[in-house]
Amino acid sequence: MSSPAAGRLPRPLVDCHVHLFPDRLFDAIWRQFVTDYGWKVLHQLYWRECLAHLRERGVGTVVYSNYAHRSGIARGLNDWNLGVLAADPSLFCFAAFHPDDEDCLAMAEELLTHPRILGFKLQLLVQRFPPDDPRLYPLYELVMAKGKRLLLHVGTGPVGNEFVGVLPFRRLLARYPDLPAIVAHMGALEYGAFGDLLPDHPNLLLDTAFAFLPSLGAVCDLSPEFLERWRDRILYGSDFPNILFTREEEIDTLLGMDLSPEFYAAVFRDNGLRLSRGTSRTGGQAPHDAITS
Ligand SMILES: [Zn+2]
């Protein structure tokens, strides 16, 4: 962040899309990224080092997540999450859930009593069930009843399968139009189709993680007018440490779009603070008029 434009960022930043896993699971995930995508993760840092790296670079509040890539591991991950949350009071978490686990709903209900567990992360590409799988309905209803939220990897980036994409997500919203969910990665790679859902679904948010990295070859193609109009529904997230390019590249790309000071304040701080306080479920923020030039 050497550009003078970096002065337009609020300090400290709130990063709403960070991954923290136990060390051995991180090792396995980094190996899997090479196998599945040919991706060598840039920062192979374990959780304490991740937080140190971010904090040295102006990040304050961190919202992290992890997910259960198969049944039988969510409880262990969540026990680990409780320990990590206890060790660092400025952390917030989207916890792990797998619908095939025995007592998964009882576990979920107990976890949601924790003030810094914001809800659950579902990584549908990896977990291999669709967002409208009826086994998830009780989870969604519990999350809504408790005023919590979901973080969903439900887009077709970096690759798709039959479980992700805007079509299965639209089926889910037909059943739960007020679902309080964050669509990770701006809905990559169907940015426009996911963006089109915002007006009718006031509790949907988008996060920027992995969506503004020109080196990747595919950048979010939503217009600056769209980003301004919906700036109160967009959360900054880095996807750290599981990125292939520096987190500064995403920040510089967004700064290079020369959006309003209000955009940078909302996306890089204020929306994340509302999320962490559990006050972002207010029927959604009204859109701002697009900036005209
Ligand atoms: Zn991620």
C-alpha cells in the first residue's frame, strides 16, 4: 500500500473474510489447492502468524471462518474455534457445520450463544451439497431465529460444480427470501446475477474476497455505479492467507477505481463493524443513488 490513495482507507480496517484452521488442516488445504487448482498459496502462515501479519498492516477486527470438508470434523474444528476466540478478543468467527453429523443442530444452537460466533460458513463447492439441500433447512431456521448469519461460498469461482451457482441459490431464496447471508467473492464468477439479487433480498451481503485480483485474470465486473449504490451491503474481505497474490493487490484495485470516501469507509470498516456487532440484519440498507459524472 505505497500509493497515496491508501490514505483514503479507514484505520483500522475490518477484514471480514479470513481463514484460520488448525495447523495440520492448513497444511492439508494448501496441498489440496496445488492438486485441485495448481495454486501455490502465497502465505503459508499458521493462525497466530496470520493475525500478526494482518495487524501489522492496519487490520483491527478480523472475522474468520473455517468449514468442515467432510462429516465428522465440525465439532473438533469448533472446539478449536472456541479456544482461538478465547485467546483473541478481537476475533469473530463463522463456525463449521456439516449436516451429516450427529447432533449437528444441538451443537449449532450451543455455538450461537457465543457472542463472537456470528453464524456458520458453508463451502458448498467443497462440501458438495447444494444450498437448498433440505438437510440445511433446520440450520437456516435456527440461524434466523437467533439473529445470526451465514457465510456462503456458493459461486462458480474458481471452478463450479452442480452444487454452486446462482441457480441453486435462487431456489434457496425462493424458500427463504429474507435469509441473512453473505455471498462470498461477490458471487464469482456470476457477479451480475448475484448482484441482481440485492434489491429483493434485503439481508444479503456480498464480500470482496478474491474478486478484485487482476493477476488472477478475472476481476469482478460490477460497475462502479453498482458498487456505490450498494456500498452498505459490501464487506471487505481478503481471503487471507489462502491467496495467490498479496492482499494489497485487491485493496489497490479497489482504490484505483476511485470510488467515494463513503464507499471506502463503509466497505473497509463500517459494514464490518455492524456485522461484528450483529446489527447488520436490519432489513438491509437502502441503496445510495449512483454517482453520476
Ligand atoms: Zn475464503
